[in-house]
Amino acid sequence: MARPKRWKNCLTENLLTMLTVFGVFAGVALGFILKATKSSEWTNREIMYINFPGDLFLRMLKALILPLILSSIVSAIGSLDLNLSGKIGMRSIYYYGTTTICAVILGITLVLIIRPGVVKDTSAFVAQNYIPARNVTTTDTLLDLLRNVFPSNLVQACLANYQTVLTPPKNLTGVTSMYQWDIGHKYTDGMNTLGIVIFGIVMGITIGKMGEQGKPLLDFFNSLAEAMMIITSWVIWISPIGIMFLVASKLLEISDFGALVGTLGWYFMTVILGLTIHGFGTLSVIYFVCTRELPFKALSQMGQVAVTAFGTASSSATLPITIQCLDNMGLDPRITRFVVPIGATINMDGTALYEAIAAIFIAQVRGIQMSLGKVIGVSITATAASIGAAGIPQAGLVTMVMVLDTVGLPAEDVTLILAVDWLLDRFRTTINVVCDALGACIIERMSRGELEVNSRQREETVELAHLSKIET
């Protein structure tokens, strides 16, 4: 009788993950069925109707991001000793830096060995109509990244990002590059996640230094974080339905699968190979070196996170589910709520690998020779671009302009890879999110002894304060 009960418990524990996986396959099936039932192309309005349930699911998740990030980081850092939070922060930076650099090196190595862009007939690579979102230089993009780290208005940071705007002067005589254009700025829709994270870290450190005086404020953020996790546990059950319609609507947007595979097949396979090696090879080695354990048990418990990341193509939208999953795995909330929000903001391994491969692939298609200096430039810029990429769908295409500028290619060449970017975006987002989750597992394991000491010290402090009140 023990075996049926064990199977029943296993089914109950993994029911949501199985339903979410079923949602992905159901979305693929629904997309192909809808495509086959109509002889003409689906209009944008019709696709919008199919996408509507998925859009509602994404909006629910995104509504949780701001209160969850702020409350999680403040409560996590405020509950830790300042020395301990500093150590955890440094371990996070070491981990993120190591994995991102490994991803970039792996991507460059694969694209130089496989050479997917070296083909006899380059006429197959036809650029689509391209309207640049804005004129931008690499320098301005990096400076905007730093400006967003220090927002001038916290309320505005919850709603918009700062961007430099370059406009050509009225008199173009003697103007040879965009670096000589007039400089302005604007605020674009979308939460400044990086600025909110930095403010949360500073607030958490401040509350930790205040001691007993800051406890009411810390209790508020603790309660807010718990409330957000309860709401997340409600929203998470909608994920199978939302993901199904998100995937189905994306498939309806593809006009010709045969042409997609024919012209970009080698490029697509190179990126997928790189993401697979990094996800199951590089990260597994790092996990084993740091914990002396294989990561397969941890990876098997992250199925819900990986499938949600694939379905939404957004590491920020997946953030509430990632924290919920790690809490269910028994990790210390002080680690998960500190490490994961920061990782979702700055740690984009899949994006770094993809941008390194894409830039060199486009250079190969255009017949540009890649010198050692250009390869090094691509690796550095791809690393910086991945940090600046927001955790939203296809944000990598925006920062891709930085990497192309390093190779000396125009921004319009981004269109050569647009046909498969929507699908590759989902795979690289999955790797981004899994890397953040594994990082939390690694850092929690490495900090476990220090966390126990910190908990005992806090309990003793609370007990002494209680005794002093009784004596008074």
C-alpha cells in the first residue's frame, strides 16, 4: 500500500508543473490547429484575441514585480548581519560574473568553430523592414545604465526608464557620426528595475544598522513580502492557461516555417547548442564545485520555473514564481529574496551567449573578418549588454545594437535574425532564470553555517530585549 500512496504524493507535489508543461504542448497544438483551419494569414486583431488570456496572466505577474522586489530585498538584507549580507552580496557577484563570462566565451567559441554564417548563397538572408526604435551609441547605452542605477525620482523609477535621445542637428555640415548629434533625454514606459533593486539594498542596509529602532519598518516589509508570496501562489495556478495562449498566439505570427529553418537553421542550432551546454554543463560544473553535489535533483524541482520562463519569455515576470519555487524547496528566504531579484535584474547568461553568437554570425554573413581585437570587443560588449538588458521579452534585440556597433555593423542587420528571435528568446530566458535559481541554491549552501549563527544571535538579542522589558 505504500507505493500507491508515494505515487499519489508525487503526483500532488508536481501537479502544477505537469499542468504547465501540458500548457506549452497544448499551446503548440492549438497554434498549429488554428493555423491549419484558416487558408489566409491571421490578422493582428485575431492574434490579439488569441493572446488575450495570456496577456492577462502576464499583467498579473508583472503587477507583483515591484512590491515583491522591494519588500523581498529589504526584508532579506534587513534581517541579516551587515557583514553577512556583504559576504552574500560578494558571493552573488562572483557567481554572476563567472557564469556570464563563461557563457560569452562558450558562445564565441561555438560560433567560430561551427561558422553558421559562412554560406555560399547569402541572398537567402534578406533583411526585413526595419525602423530603429531610437538612435543610440554604445557609450550612451552604458551611461544610461548607470543613470538608471541612481534614479532621481523613486516614484518615476516605478514607472519609467531614463534614455538618452540623439537627434541630428539642423546643419549636418561636418557631422560624421552620431557622437556629434544633439543630446537629449526621455523617459520610456517600463519599471526601472535596476534602480529599485539598488534602493532596496540601501534601505535594507539602513534598517539593519538601525537595530531595534528599525524593527517596525522591517516587520512591515516582511509582512508585505509574505503577502506578495500568497498572491503569487494564487496567480501561479493560472499559468498553464496563460502559457498555452501565449505560445499559440506566437505560432500564429510565423508565416513560413520552412524558410525560417532553411535560412537560419545552423544559426538556430548553434545558439541552442550553446544554451544547452551552458545550462547542463557549465552551470552543473559550477554547482558541483561549490556544493560537492550534482544539480539534477535541484533542476528537477525547477520545472515550473523553467516552463513559465519559456512561456512568458520574461525573467522579471517569472520572478515571483522563482521565489515561490525556491521557498518550496526549503531554501532560506533571506537568501532567495536577496539573490534572485538581483539575478533577475543583472544576470542574463543566455542573453550574453546569444548576443555574442548573433554578432559574429551577422559578421560572417556580411563577410567581415573577425580579428582578435574585435572578438575581445564582442565579448566585453556582450557581457555589458546582458547586464543592461531588461528582464522583458526580446529586450536583447535592443542591446544587440551595442554589440553590432563593436563589430562595425549597422543596427539594421538585427533584422537578419528576427525570424527566429522570438523562439530563441524563450530558450535564453529559461537559461537566465535557471541560472538565477541555481545561484540561490549555491549561495544558500555556502552561507548555511553563517545563517545559522546569525539566526541564533538574533534570537538571543530578541530574548534579552524581552527580559529587559520585563525587568523594567
